[in-house]
Amino acid sequence: MPQDWASQYLEERYHIILKFGSAIVNVRNRKKGAYGGVFHLTRILGVISGLVILALLAYFVLFRSTSTQDSSVAEIKAAVSNRDPFEVQRLIGELREAGNQTDCIALLEGARALYLGHSDLALVKFNQLDPEGALRNPLLTLTGEALYLEGDLQNAEICLRLALTDDAENVDAHRWLAIVYYDLGAVDMTLGELDEVSKRVTQDFRPHYMRGTIHSDFGHHEEAIHEFQLAIDLAGKEPASMPIREALAKSQMALKRFDAALQTLADCSKSGTALALKADCLWQLGRADEAQAALKAAEEFGPPSNMARRLQARMKFESGDLEGALKLLEAVVAVDSADEEAEYQLALIFRQMNDEEMSQRHMQRVDDIKSFKTELTELSQTAMEEPQNAEVREALAEICEQLGQRQLAKVWRTAAESCRQNIATKDATP
């Protein structure tokens, strides 16, 4: 490993993280009690979202030989990538029978706790291991994952970067580093890590899905369409491809390619979302009867989404049922106060009702939302260019609050805090 100042700093931080890991968890748990919870991932790739990005993990074969320490280490590395707590538990039992495998057992017990959602307990287990032992690389990767889930982005990045310095082929480290960078607002670095995953796992559709989601979030729909189509080609007809097809259709609709979106949706399983999207496409193409039939079918899947309500409101507005349209749109903005399309439709309805004051009020809200979105785009670009700028991330959190995106606001605030911690740590380093 090259011993320049940067790698030496990372190594020092790694040893501090493991030495004081349990103390860090204890402090963070007290903060959870005081503030009612900490950051967790939502969209993709949640964003994917949120939620979407954490599912992007590969599966490997679990080896079973435990005759020597070397074979045990090989089994550990395979088992931790498998991410099945029951298989991990079975391997723990085999190692205990073999005896004298305390480090291997401790790592697996930490991994099991991590996969069961107990990242704080996992860090306590990892704290028991030799940071320079034979399990250093999986220890680095798992510790990085656990720290990320605890909201400690700075130290998670350090561990994952060290894991990749030791082994550039560590796919799990590339995946988690992509997620860390995404939550820090370093989107270019996120895309770079996803490229590294795709190079090493060429048949994995998930990096393409995440890249498509990122491009879509930033309004780059041509790029999003390309990535979504690659993801669908790799995912095939399996259920995992259904949300990708819906995402592809949304990007196609954003570019007014309604015929193409209908073709994409034709391969989707029936769902409330898919049917609402289909209805919107049909309405845009002037096929009103078919659009209404699709909306009717969507009702079988539960209460209508805001997308369906907006379309129903447009239909009622054009048929002259202003009161019916008004009721639907009021339900939309009650759920999403920053729904620009709903606010615009409300402005038109009140104008038709000769209530100019209410019409102007909603039109002003449309202008405010547009302004917030423009500022959000500009600050997001700055965040990409300045990955350690805490003030920009705080500003992004405030805008997300104004747009009703509270979960995303939490992500940006966590990123801002991580930036501040990173700067403080570097300032304190002699």
C-alpha cells in the first residue's frame, strides 16, 4: 500500500475507528434518544428514493471447507457477500466446532447482526478484531457499511476507500462507496463507483438502474432512458424489472414520447402506478375513453395516487365539473404541498370560478415551487463540484423542507454534518 500522507491519514483514522467503535455507537445511541432517530436510506439509487439503492448487492457461492485458517478466511469472504444471516449462522456453528477461529467467528457474528438490522451491535463485534489481521479487507468493508447505516458518512468513506486500496476488485466496497458518495451529494463520484461495479459484474442490472434513477432525478431523461433500457435488458422479465419499466416510462413521458411509454408499460405487470401512467399517456394521445378505463382499473389496487387524482381532475375540469376537480386537487396538495402541476390546475379552476384572488395565490405558489426547484438544481451542481461544502448541503436541506421532501432534507443534513466532521478532523490532524 503506498505510504503517502493521504494513505497514512486513512490508516490512522481506521485504527481510531476500530479502537473507539463501541464508544462512537454509545454516543450515537444517546443522540438517537435525544433527537428521536437518525438518518436512514430512502430513494434510488431511493431514490430511490431511496430506497432502491440498498438492494443493489450481488450474491456469491458459499464455500464450506473449514480445515485450515486460510480456507476459513476464504469462506468468510464468500459468506459476507452472500448476505444471508442463516447461512452465516450455519458457518459460525461449523467454525465453533473446528475451534480456535475466534476472529472469524467475531466477524461473522458482526455480519449477522448487520444483516439483521443491528449496525450498532455489528460495530461492537468488529471492534474485537485485529485491524491488520487476515480478515482486514472484509472487516473494512463491513465496518464501512455499518458506519454508513449509523449515519457516519465520513468514517464509512475512510473504511471503504481503504478496502479498495487493498483490493480494487472488492465489488461490495465499490457499491457502498457509491451510496456514501450519493448521500454526500458527490454524484459524479457516485457514477464513477457504479461504473466500477458494472465493469466487474457485467450482468448486474442494478448499477444501471441506479444510474438511471440519478439521471432522472436531475432531469437528464435521455441519459436515464439509456440506463433504464440497459437495466431492463439485463433484468429480463423477472419481477425486479417492473419498477424499472415504470421509471423508464416516466422518463419517456417527460420527453412527450407517449407511444414509446405505452409500449414500455405494455410489458409491465398490472399495478396502480402502471395503470395510472398508462391512463396519462392515453389521455395525452387523445384516447379519453381508454384513459378513463385504465383509471377505473387502477382503483382495484387501492386508493388513487396523486398522479391518478391529477389526471381525474383534468378530466373533470375539461368536462366542466369544477367542484369535482377542485376536491381532487385539494386532496393532492394535502399530501404534497409542492405539487406544481396540481397548484397550476387549481389556479385555472379558481380563474374559471371568477375567484381571481385564489387563482393568483395558487399561481404564486407555482412560481415559488419553480424557483425552489431551480435553486435546488443549481445547488446540487455546486454540491457535486464541492464535496466538502457543508453550507451548500444545509441550504439544500432547507429547500427540500420547503418542497415537502423531508426525508431528502434529512439526507442533506446528515451529509452537511459529515462534511463538518471531516473538516474538523483534518484541522485537528498534525
